[in-house]
Amino acid sequence: MGERVVITGLGPVTPLGEGRDAFWQALRSGQSAVRRVDDLIDLDGVEAKLGAPITQFDPSAYIEPRKARRLDRSAQFSLAAADLAVRDAKADIAHSETDRWGVVAGTGIGGMLTFEENFRILDEKGPRRVSPFFIPRMMPNALAGEIAIAQGLRGANFGVVSACASGAHAIGLAAELVGSGLLDAAVAGGGEAVMLRITFAGFARIGAVSIRNAEPDRASRPFDLHRDGFVLGEGAGFLVLERLDRALERGAHVYAEIAGFGMTDDAYHITAPAEDGDGARRAMQIAMKRANVTPAEVDYINAHGTSTQLNDRAETLAIKAALGDAARSVKISSTKSQIGHLVGAAGSVEAIATLLSMEHQYIPATLNYETPDPDCDLDYTPEPVSLPVHVALSNSFGFGGQNATLLFKHWE
């Protein structure tokens, strides 16, 4: 990557809580955010009734109320997460070269709530009642643009759309920009808010989501034999990335170095992963090669681990192929067992979970892993464990066959 790039700020807005400490405490204690959501969303006729919503979020804590009303929910989450990350990094942006600060923001679908609201208005009341904020609220790159405006960041700025790999791609691409010298620092991550009737119906139609409606807290069960699909969540996660020398010069707290980044495509199927996990394998191997890390040095993998039959099997095969004999000893867990699947925000929130595991030398469990699947026969951490984590991988895979692996390494 050229210059060494480190993470100095974390900003999660998740179904388990806002901010680094609240998120980590809930994650560490094994809380689940999964619940029935048919009291919040009209899911009549939709078989899947489960989600991981954010119910206590107050955008006015981060955004001027009039401005907040003009933003899609995904942008509200993202601006809050970016603000939390910048605060956590103690970055004095006002006295920085702001044209050397960039923003890379990922989303899987974009302003879907805005789209649904305005389509209904168009249908019921006509075109002159459609909001003048419809386009700027809906467009996927709104997240990056709004963060830049809020924080005054004038460097490279763009959106990333690669389904469930979007947040991880955003972080990896931001690291490339900083490492190449194009930027000194960047705010990067992903945001998503698509908990809508149509989204639930769409995912249910392809059999991707859990219908274990009678047992919400047992529904998301990555790698378990009886898994039946993911649980849809919402939120955002943003990180501050800086050149190592710059971070040390200003006395910043360094969580870890982002030492490797791999991205590939399966070129196989628009929604199903390659059955042998080949694309995911290559992404992990590229990340390790670029970081000059051997498979035996990897302590932990925060898996994509969706709780779907196809993904968990393919990811297991990919880990075996990428790590060889070391696959049997590496610890693996899936944060989705606690917060559900945050789609375009999944990769960035899971990267934050990975970095906090490194910071606290503690790996949260994969909840609900009860019955081993013969096809998923690695160590998925059914119970939390205290463990030194010096090198960790964070995997994110998306519809379209798009794969991203981030490799974090203790920087000293």
C-alpha cells in the first residue's frame, strides 16, 4: 500500500448501541438485537417477521434538526457514525489541510426509505408533491457528500456500491488512497437503512432471510446446521484512517494498522457464492500476501457468516483453502449472530468489531451455534474467549459475487 495506514477512530451506530463503548459492551456481553418487527413494519403476507432495528436513535444529537429532516435515514446513521469516529480519533480537522482529507462511503441499496415514500406520494398525490429533496436524499453517493459537508473534508470523495461488501470495500479503497499519498487521512465506512416491507418481501422471495419467527433471539445462527437465513438489520459504521507517521506525530491512539486488502469477484452467480468459495479464498490470500502475513500468523477471522446455507458452507471452504492447515486453529466468529445483517454497513461495523476484539484481546461468541454442520467444521467460537489477537481478517461478500477482505495488524 506504500505508506503505512492505521485506524485512529471508530464510529459504530448499530442495533446494539451507538459509539465504541456501548457497542463493545453489548457485543462482549452476548446481547442480541434481533426481535420481531411486524409491530414496526407492515409485514402482512411476508413470511419473514424478524429484524434488528435501531429503536432509540436521535439524529438531533449529531445533526441540526432541520437538516436531519432533509436526510434519508441511512444518511442520518452515517453522519452520526462519521461524527463519532472523528471524535474518537480526536482529529482537529479545522486546523488540518482539509483538501488532504477524503471520504469513501459504501451502501448496498441507498436511500430506499426516501424512494418508497416518494413513490407512494407520486402515486397518490401526483408529481408536484414529490419532495425536492428526493434525488439528493436517495442517491447512493449522498452519504459521502453529506459527510464531507458536515466535516468540511475537501479531498477525494465518492460512494461505493457492492451490496454487502460495500462497507469493507470503502475502508479498503480509502486505505489505498491514504497509502498511495493521495490523501493524508480519510473517513470511510458504510451505512444502510432498508428495513421496509418491500425489502423484506424481496429477500423473503429468494429465501435469504430467516423465518424462525417464534424464536427471534435464536434466529441468526451462522454456521449452525439448522440455520435458515439472515436477519435484516440497519445502521452505520465509519472509521478514521491516517498515515502512521501523521497519527504518531499528533499522539493519536492507534487501534491497528490496515496492512492488507484483497478484493475479487466470483464471476459465478448474481446472488449465490461460488460453491467452492474460490473468490473469497483469493480475497483472503491477496490480503495476506499484501500484508506479508502467513496463514499461521492469523489469530482471528470475523467471518461474513450470514447464517445462510450457501454462504456459510462456501466461506468455510474458502477459509480452509486460504489458510491450509492453519484453518483448524484460527478462531472464527460472526457478529451477525448479534446484530443481524446490516447490508452495506455490514463490512464496516464488522471491521469495528474486529478492531475492538484486537484492542481488548477478546473474541465475542457466535451466538446460537448449537448443532455442528458437517460441511462447516472449523472453530466458530461458540463461547467467547480471551485471546491475544495480533493479526485479524474481516470478510465481507456481496451479491454480484463481490468479495472484500481487510487485514488488520498490530502496528508496533
